[in-house]
Amino acid sequence: MNKASRLFCPALITPKNAVVKQTDQLSRSQKLLTELGLVKSGSNGTYQIMPVAQRSVDKLIDLVQSNMQRAGGHKITLPILTPTGLWKKTGRLEGDISEFYMVRDRSGKQFLMSPTHEEAVTAMLATTSPISYRQLPLRLYQIGPKFRDELKTRFGLMRAKEFLMKDMYSFDVAEETARETYSTVSAAYDRMFKQLEVPFVKVNAATGMMGGSVSHEYHYVSPVGEDTLLQCNSCGYAGNSEVLEGGTVSPASCPSCKSLDLKEVRGVEVAHTFLLGDKYSKPLGATFLNTSGKPQPLVMGCYGIGITRIIAASLEVLSSEQELHWPRLLAPYDVCLIGPKQGSKEQPAAEVIENELLLNVGELCGHQELLHDDRKELTIGKRLLEAKRLGHPLTIVVGAKAVQQDSPKLEVHLSKGEKLELDLSEALKLVSEHSQHKNSLLNGSFHRDEEESRSQSVGHQL
């Protein structure tokens, strides 16, 4: 069990009438995360994640890892520093490199602070003893920091100079099996985004500097999104406008069903998949031995998920102006329990109920998922206001109504603003139902009607 009195949550306190100079653009999610002490700004474009928000990051990492392992992924860790010589071999240091951080060691050798690791992982396999076709497909992933020297950072964690990312790299014997891997990993992405229960759009995308033949993006629709998406209201098809327009004008009809009912929306890209072919394996000499014992270039794919960006973008989509609302699986705590104020007349009797709840709720949802707001020197109202702003899925208040002689009731506040008055058994049943739903999501168990409702609100084209 976690106690609110022991949390390090340095809320931002701004004096009245103070003029605050903003060094970057603020979004709703960043404003709330900063005000509530979940994220602190470091230097311009970098952010410090505090313990409460770190719980959410850790939960997302666990969810991503479970899906990557289910897709046959094996976790590795690659150095942040990549020799620039590797990028020169693949041609990615040609053109605009202003967004890359580059450093030199004491002997003058130059390195990139990697924004991505295609070259590094391919070079690793190129220097490995001969790989047999029997060892393929190979799917390697890592979760770690990436770096991009943004010209203009904005919207907090959604566009920062340092960010947390999951990147997977796949290696196959041929284009056909690489496409099978692409389908397998894409299915894992689809499943994970459904588990998060935030409406998403999957679109055909340009390959850009990554190269390759096939690419898809996953977006959360939000006014602060930097990409323009075209979505068909008839069939659900969606595409990135830079692909659909082809550098000219927007299409008049849907490329899939020819409907004229198209709408333009803004999207925050939170994941991207690429089928790369031999773009990296050929110049870097990464091969395998085929059935004839002869070397052949490995056929690659790469798959990225923005960990910190998903946290910020999901909050941007779900939250109100004053209160955070988390995806069910990413809420830092499942339940917040608020007991009576110190010195109140109901305190002795209410604390008996409070202690019973601490035991029973902890057993139902897991003691680490229960936050006990034990700051009894504060009024219930002040603690409840903070709990609502932090967006706990369930907040249970043990106040005066809990000890009244005629039909004692607990106040239960849901994250979307609904307030219920329940007796003890009803409150515990609600906690149990919440935990069961959460567990069903973690297990990837979706009811058919839930799948159908999601498919109507989530447009995608494979």
C-alpha cells in the first residue's frame, strides 16, 4: 500500500498575478502533468518524470513487453552511442543532419546519440558468426532513451529532445517471410492499442528517411497533432495526407470505397512500422547462410512505439482542462482511499471502516494499486479535489455519511466525474469489477460487442 504523505509529488505553485514565461508550447496534458507534480521540466525540451508518473511509464513498458514477447520478440540493449561511420555507409548522414546529436571521444572518433538503431543492430549481426536460415526469423527489441535535437520543442513529452522508445528490428530470409513477420508484429500493435482503450487511427504512411517498401503509422486524434490525416466516414479508411496527396492536392474521394464523405483530422503519431528490405543489411554486410550454404542479405523490418509520447498523447485525448483521465491500464493507482479528517466527530467510527477497506480493497486490486491518502490534517474536500485532478479511476471517501445510523454510505467518485453513494459491499463489488475488467484487458480478452464498437470508432487500413 502506498501512502500519499510519503509521495514525492512536487506540485507547481505559481504565485497569484505572477507572469510565467513559457519556453515551449504547452498542451493540456503537459499543463496538468506539470501543475500536479508528475513531470518537471529540466532544461529546454527535456523532462524529469516523478514517481507517480513513473508508475504509469512502468505499466506501459510492461504492456509493450508482454505484446512484443507474444510476437516472438527477444529483449536486448544497445549502446546509446553509435559510430557515425555506420550511418555514412547507409547514406543516412547525407542531407539535413541538424536534428542529430553528435559527440566525439578523446581520440576524436565521432558518435551519434542514437535517434534510432537500425545501423547499430544490423552491424551487430554483420559481425556475428554466420547466421543460418534455421535461426530466422529473428526479432530483437529494446526499450530506452532516444535523442533528437528538435528545432522547437512543444507539447511537453509529445515533442521532446530526449524520449523513451521501444524499437524492434526483425530479420528474415526473404520478402515473403518478412511480410509474415510484419503482419505478426502489426497484430501485436493492434492488440496493444485496443488494450489501452484510447481511440486510435492506423494509416498508410510514407517511409521517409527510414526507407523500405511498406509503412504504417498509429495516431491518436488530437488538435495538437502535427500530422494531417484524411479519414473516410463511410468505410473507416484513413491515410496520412502526405501519402494520399502525393505532393499535390487532397483526393476528392476515398481511395478504398470512393465515398466523398472525407474529413480532415490532426493526429499525434505514437507508433510506426516499416518493412525495410535490404536497405541496411546490404551496405553493412549483414547476411545469413541459405539452404545452399551461400550468404544472402537479411531482409529487415523495424517497429517503433513512443513510450513517453503515448503517456502524454493518451492524456491529451482523454483528460479535461482541469483533471487527468488515464487509460485504465496506465493509471498510476487503481483506487485512492480518503479517510476522515483528524479531529472530526466521525473520526473514531470512520477509521474502523477505513481500516477494513484498506485490507479488503488491497486484496481485491493489489496492495500496490491502492493509494491511501493519510494526510488527515487536510480536509476531505481538499484531498478529494486533488484525487479528482490526478484522475484515479476510483476514489473512495470515508466521511460522515459512512457512520450515519440510517443507511451508512461511502462516497465513490469515478474518474469521469460520476459520484456514487454505496454501502461497503457495493463499493467492494465495484472495485472487484474494475480489477476484473483490467485483468481481462491485460489478458487480451475482448468481448465481441466491445470489438465491434471499437472497430466503428477506430479507422484503419492495412
